[in-house]
Amino acid sequence: MENHDDQLTEDDLRHIAKSAGLTLKAANVGQIADTLRTLRAGVMRKDRTFAAHTPLAIRFDASWEGKP
Amino acid sequence: MIKPMEVCYLDLHEAARRVAEKDISPVELTETLLARIDTVDVRVRSYVTVLHEEARRAARVAEQSMRRGGYRGPLHGIPIAIKDLYNTKGVETTSCSKVRAGFIPDKDCTVVSKLREAGAVILGKVTTHEFAFGFDSVPTRNPWNLDHIPSGSSGGSGAALAAGLCFAATGSDTGGSIRAPAAANGIAGIKPTYGRVSKEGVAVLSWSLDHTGPMARSVRDLAIVLHAIAGFDPDDPHTKDVPVPDYAAALTGNIRGVRIGVPRNYFFDDVQAPVQDAVTAAIGTLQSLGANAVPVTIAGLDDILDCFFPLVTSEASTYHQKTLRQSPDLFGEDVRLFLETGELMLATTYITAQRARSVFKASFREALQDVDVMVTPTQPMTAPKVGQTVCRFGDREESVFAASARFCAPFNLSGLPAASVPCGFAPDGLPIGLQIVGKPFDEATVLRVADAFERHSDWHLRHPALK
């Protein structure tokens, strides 16, 4: 999947935050946009390396596939 | 007659032996430590709350109980410190945040209950980076050099131990917050397997990454405290009902034939030279004790931190969702920035990162298949200076946050047990840590290897001058 985060503007972010009832601190907006872009890019790069049927690792029951 | 300074730097197990043999009393131990806190902690600032009277009372109760033959074991009458993230009945528990100012829990969290049950004397609450979301632990300073941070987020625990202000402390670890301050302060710490120790009553940073565990000045002390706090907790659905072995009994000193995986990739990239040298020497020591060093490759670690950060920021933002809307100005600037970032993380980014986590877990499982433990540097660098935001590795710059998490967070993602023990000092006098990682629920082997190393090194016996 293409990563379109490089097109994300600070106004977009403010709008998304507002829709979630959140007012971003003005000084943070630029850095948040950068961080989201970087992380999304890394995660999507990783996504291309594993199989589509890969499950979520999250398991709140603390079970471990590799039992002791 | 043992001098006060020597009392403060006794290992917990040695203090316990002396208490059991009536060489020293819990009241004497407690008074000596309280006096040192009052003198030294003005500069180190590791405690947010010192419980002078409560500690004295608990020490007297322990002493009377022992006199009546009610000795409970090696924690009985031993003064310890509790990270301010842990709920303590009747004692302000702020997570070092204005958000929780004045919060006084009406019950102890499970770990504190277990420690009290074992007879430990709680000296007070020690600092955490606000809500455990960072590595600075302001205002605490590193006792080895007060111009440097103690790392974090369990910075108060690490600094208090290095300064001789408690015999053990609790920590919590979401991306390295037990191991990073253990390395930075020249003490020992273990992040147990996910699900080994209860998190009930401990403020959440990230449900799927948080771990609780002990910090101390020796591996044997870690074993004693871990044994007291580990185990299934019906009040914590994250815990798993796996038998808790006698960790201290596992410390045989014998690691002949133990297979030690040494990662060929990732864990030795962008490491400061003194750290590289100290860890290489430590591996040599382990080999000289009969362990076999086996090169291992951990597949697919690319972008692992990019997959870690969406998890921790999204989960933390969820936990603080309400407060971030009602009173955002109560958060420190760095924490507010992280929380706002997490709020705007796409759900698909979070889910893809959790799927990537399955891949990382499988890679670590495979890497550990033919070895008993793996060793890595705990941190790629020594403790940064107060206010420093960036670390330099050759031509590359990395944020202090990312550098601090780089070698630790992979084991929060994988849930594997990982300890840090001192393995040297850089020319600038700051400590260096060796990370030892084990298989799920096999803390005993991690501690056995760490203890064997400790028996053949003296790094853990050095203490900061703090003149």
C-alpha cells in the first residue's frame, strides 16, 4: 500500500484532532506530523516483508507460543 | 563495628544475613538509611516521598516479630524503595505527574502487598519519568556524575540504589525502563517475562508492553525480590499461572556448557566504543567460565523501533484519553507531545505494528532455539547529560529516547525476560550494562548467567564518590 503521509498537512492534523475532541498544542503540530510520517513509513515497509495472514501479537491473556 | 557507609552499601542478602543473625537490627538498618537519604538525596533527588515515621514503625514491628520467632525470610526488616508508579495505601502516588497530584490510593498494589507480606520496610517512593514515558527522570541525577541523567523511567530506583539509599527497589519497564537505569547507574535489574509479575495497581503506560520487576545492587538480591513478587495474580489478567522457582537456589555459579547467543546483527550496530569493549570483554569472561559463545542472527529486525513507538504511544494515549482533553496542560511537554502523537496514530498503523510484532517474536524464538540466553549491550551509550536530546554514533545522530529504547524495547515487544548487570565503566567514569536475555519464563537461567558473571567481576562493587 502506498504511504500518503508525506501529503499530510498540519491543518489536516488539527482537523483530525478536532474531530476527536482534542486541541493540539500549536508548537507540537509540526513534530507530530513528522513522527507520524516516519513511523507510518517504517511500519508499512515492514508490512511488505511478512505474510498477509500474519496475526496480531497482542495477547492480553499473556499466553506464550513458545512455552517454557 | 560496621560503619554507616558500609551498612548502606551492603547487598540485600548480606543485610538479611546480618539481620537473621542479629548482627544488626531492622531499626538500625532503617535509621542508617534514613540518615543517608536526608544527607545525600538533597543532591541525587531520587525520592519524591520519604516515609520517615512509617518506615521506623515498620522496622520496629519487624524487629519485635523476629524477637518472637516470626522471621519471614530475607526481606524481613529490609528497607526498600517503591517507584512512584506503584499504588501504596495511604501514601501519595503521583507517577511524578501533576495529573495525579494528591492521589492517595486506598490500597496497595499487588507487588507492594507481597513485599509488605515478606516483611520489607518501605522507606518511600522514588521518582519515575512522568507516567514512565521517558528516560530523563527529572529531577533525579546520576550519582556517578550529577551532570548526567540516571536514565529512566525507573531513574529514582536506579539512582537510589547507586547512592546507597535502599537495598532494593521496584521498577517498571515498557521499553527499557528497568534495564536502562540499571545500566546507567551501575546496578542490576531484571524485566521478567511478560505475565510473570503482577501489574495490578501500577499506573499503565502500555498494556501490552508494560512489565514490573526488581532492581538491586546484586543478582542474588534480584533473585530474592523476584521470588517474593512473582506469580499469578487473579487481579491481573496479564499474569500467567506458571510455577515460580526458587531463583536464589538457581544461582550455582556454574555456567559450564551454557550456550550464549551473541547477535551478529542489530545489537552491536552504532555502539559507543567503550560500551563495545566492555561487552566484548564480558562475553570473554563468560567463555572463560565454560560458557559457549554462539553467533546468532535475528531475522527481520529492520524498522523494529518504528513498530514499537506506535504501540506505546497509542496505548498510552488511550489510557490518558480523558485527561488529555480535560487538562492537557498538566502533562509535561514531552509527555503531552507523545500523547498527542498517539491520538493521531492510524488504527491500521497500530494493527500492522502488532502484526509485525508477531514476526519479531517469531524471530527471537528462532534465535533462542539453539542457545540458552543471548547477550547484548543494555544501552549503546553511557548516561546522557541532563538536557541532552541527541546521542551521536559516528556520523549518525539519534534521539536520546530512541537510543535508550533501541536494545531494550525488542524484549518488551517479544516479552522475553531480560536483565542488566554492570560490566564496566567508560573513561568518563559512567557505568556500562550487559543485557542477558532468556527464554519465556526462564528468569532462572538469566539470573544464573548474570550471577556467574558478577562473581567474576567487581564492577557491581564500585560506588560513586558523592562527595
